[in-house]
Amino acid sequence: MALQTWRRADNEEGMSLRDLEAMAEVQREALARDLENAEPCTSLWLAVIHRALQDLAFLRQKAENEQLKPHERKRIERIREYDPAAFFLDPWFREICDHIGVSADAVRPGGLSRTRPPA
């Protein structure tokens, strides 16, 4: 599974899941503050980025939990339909970030800056 590959790659870089979740939380908080004062188009893209960060954090948190509740399983299925990691890895992600005035490298979660592993 690609998520487990990313997790191994992150751990090889010395980043634990807790470190990644803390970093994602800081990014989510910064994006939430930015949402308050942004133009409509910028607000929309910041909301999309914010949601992708939330979804990716949820997947990473629940990836190895075999005792998921039914609503958690459904959420994971919905998230995997629109893979948040793919969003951060698509070439146009940098264009979106440039358009709204944020650094793609700063927003992109750790472990996703390299080429996407095969699914």
C-alpha cells in the first residue's frame, strides 16, 4: 500500500508519525488563520489544502488500526477515492500555491516531496 511506503520513507528520514501529525497540525492552524482574511478564490484553495491535510493526517493516524469503527472505514474509503497525497504531488499543486501566495514546499506534508511511490 502506498501509504505504508510513505510512512516507511518518513521514518527513514527520522520523522515519527507523531512528528508528522504535529507538523500537519501547525500547517492546519496557519491555513485556518489565513482563511479568515483571504479573497474568495484564495479562500477556496486554502480550504481545499486544509481538507487535504486533514484527510492525509486521518489516513496516517488510522492506517494500521484494524479495529476501525464503521464511520471511520467509510471516511477512509471516501478519502482514498480522491487521494490527498496525489493532490500534493500533482504538478499543478505548485501553481495553485503560487497563485494564492503560499510556498508549496512549506505546505506539502513531509515525506511527500519526492516522487510518489507506486500504489
